[in-house]
Amino acid sequence: MTRDEIVTAIHNAIVSNAPDLRAIVAGRRDDPAWANWYGLALSDLALLLGEDDEIVLSDAAVSLTGTTVADGYSACIVILTASLAVVVRAEYDGEHEGHSTRALARADLRSLAVSAGESALMNVWPNDWPGDVRLVLDYEDGTQLRVPSTERPTARQRDAVLMVLPSLKTDLVAR
């Protein structure tokens, strides 16, 4: 894969489930709230994730710090591959922006919390069970990742969380 293909694949994985982030990064470059940090974060991710690193889960969320994006926001992107957990955290305060990108070994998973959105004893079985599943991943260095991070996950996000859960359990017991 070329650099452009790698960056495009990472970008598509990120924005496919993140309409709030997609709106920010798709803005006009002359808009002061346009996310300059995002291009740098994609560069970081392309350096960390090679063409052989399949993205098994991508999650992103934006939280406004004011009433509009122009007032400020924070963003968090989480990408899981078979061996890495990569997190990008970005801040924009209305004037200045910045980001950090960290890669953690998935093998360093210390604990895994799971929360189902639907009861196994309710009439929704099996159609909507387990509902919106939420995971909290705690790593050895104190990093905590929540997926999905959005308030209302899409069906695609729910499916991705359910698909990655067995491998996260494997990471946990492999310690």
C-alpha cells in the first residue's frame, strides 16, 4: 500500500462511525475551527499503523466545550489492531489546538469492564440483545479507554464492539 492508501484507509475507518468528527475535519481550511491537528494525527497514525495492521475497531467522539465547535471542543479517537491500542486526544479552545497520539500494547490490558444495554431476560431476546454494549479498557500505565465513546452508538459501532470483545478477553487472560 502507498502512504496515501494507508492514510485514506485510516481516515475512512475513523470517520465512518463519527459524524461529529467528520463534520469538523470536513470543514473549510480557512475556518478557524477547522481541525489542523487531524492531519498531523493521521500522520502519527500512519507511522504507527503499517499496511499489515488491520484496524479491528475504530471509535471517535467529540465533546463541545462551548455552544459551537468554534467555541472549542475535545476529541478522542481510539483504534485497536490485533496488537495495539492507539489513542489520539485533541483539544481546541477557540484559538489554539493540539493533539497527542499514544500507542499501547493490547497485551498490557489490566481490566475490562462490560455493560450490556439490554437484559437477557427481557422480551427483546434475541433481536436487540445485548443492546448498546459499552466497554471500559484499563491499561497498565493508567490509560482508560471507553468504547464506544458516543452517547448513541450506531449499529455498526455496536457490531464492532461485539466483534472485538472476544479478542479483548484473550488479551486480558494472556497476562
